[in-house]
Amino acid sequence: MQWQRWRWLWIWVGVLVAGCGQLWSSESTPAPTREPTLPLLGYTLLPPTVAPGAWVLQTATPLIAADGSTPFSPVTMRLMIVGPACYNTPVGSLVCLGQVHNTLDDPVEQVTVEVQLVARDGTRLAVGEGLLSRWLLPAGATGPYRVLFESVPEGYAGAVPVVTAGRIAPNNHYADLALRQVSGRFVLNQYQITLSVVNKSALPADHLAVTMLLLNESGQITGFRQVYLDADRRLNPGESLAMTLKVIPQGPNTVGFEAFAEGVLVPR
């Protein structure tokens, strides 16, 4: 299966994985301002000064392994994987970025992705694995993954992704965090977004994380940053946290971005 031209906007938290960046935050009580002009549930376009690019999606999760077995669970078979786009880094490594779409009616968690680097004849040259960069993947939602290879194997010609693990989330202990006042622009060679994360839950939230993706017109990830806040930083119900994130694109033709935030509910 192929997935092109995604139109979702998310907000979530994590660690820096692509390029250098900066984080600035401040606390405030959410003001009764109008909704942001940029759509929170749509594809947010950048200024039309950057020419869009095109890409080819890689193979989705296979239902039968190479040895003829079927190691994939009913959950993983319903998680559609797209990409990855792989980029050489200045230190000689290779970073592969893609997304997983949840076609189930239930949220899933603990999603693991495997990326195989292959030669032109399909020979497997290297295998890397990583967790989905989203704690909870709601029904119908899409979340990014990142797999890093320390070096590029000789004869490398492409990458094939597979969802290897995932389970239905038994309990919803994650906070309902919303984005407000979203804006984005290029600042020199970096893309910068300013946003405010609001806790819409009835309970406080901690272990806060914010994630930002840069995309080309076809939905291919061209830049990726995750930032974790201090573990003891708590966002009370109705409270907001303003911040600015910067990401250096790793791929060309960036025309849009997605952002989302995640957090864990603090029990009473």
C-alpha cells in the first residue's frame, strides 16, 4: 500500500535527532484568543518560495516473511508503514525517516519498526530497528519513526521498512494536549515554529514532549526534531506552555511541517 500527501498536524515531545536546534519556553495562562490562522488538523504549507519535490514510497509491511513464516500479529498487519527517506549525515552515518499509519479502530503503543538496507538485487545489507517516535498512536493517526545506521554499506541502493511489534493500548494514561497559536517560518537555514501547548485534560500532565516534522509536498520527512522537557515539569489542567522550536532540514524541497505534543497524566 502507498500513502501520499498526508494532511495531519500533530504536536508531541522527544529528543533532538536531526541537526542542531534551540528550544525556548515560557508559561502562561491560556488567553481567550481566536483560533490560529494555520490549520491544526491540516497540512500546513510553508511560503511558496521553495520548490516542492517528489518521491517514491517503499514497500509496506509484508504479510509473509522471507522464510515463508508469518511472524506478524494482527495488530502489526494493520499498521501501514511508509517510506523511509534516508539521508547521509556529515559523520558518515545514514538516518532513515518515515511514518506509520494506524488503520485500526483502537489506539496502539510500543510500535517497533525495522529498516532493511538492500542492494539493487534485493540482497539485505544491514538491518536497523527503532521505536515509533510517538508513545500512543491513536486510531487513524500517523506517527514518525527514525532508524540510524552508523555507516552506509557498500552496494546500498534502497531501504525497506517493516513494522515488527505493536499492541493495543490497554489504558489511556496519556494527556490530551492541544496546540494553539501555531506559526512557522524559515530563519536562515533553519525552520522555526512558535506554538503554545495547552493541557485539555482534567488531570495534570508531566513527562512532556514536543515533536516537529518537516515535509515535502509528497509527505516525505525532510527534517525531524523531538524535545523532552524536564521530567518534573508539570502542566496543570487548562495551563499552557509557549515555546519556539528550530529544525535544520536534512532533505531538500521542504514545503510544510507537522507538530504535536505528548504527556502522561498525573493520577490524583
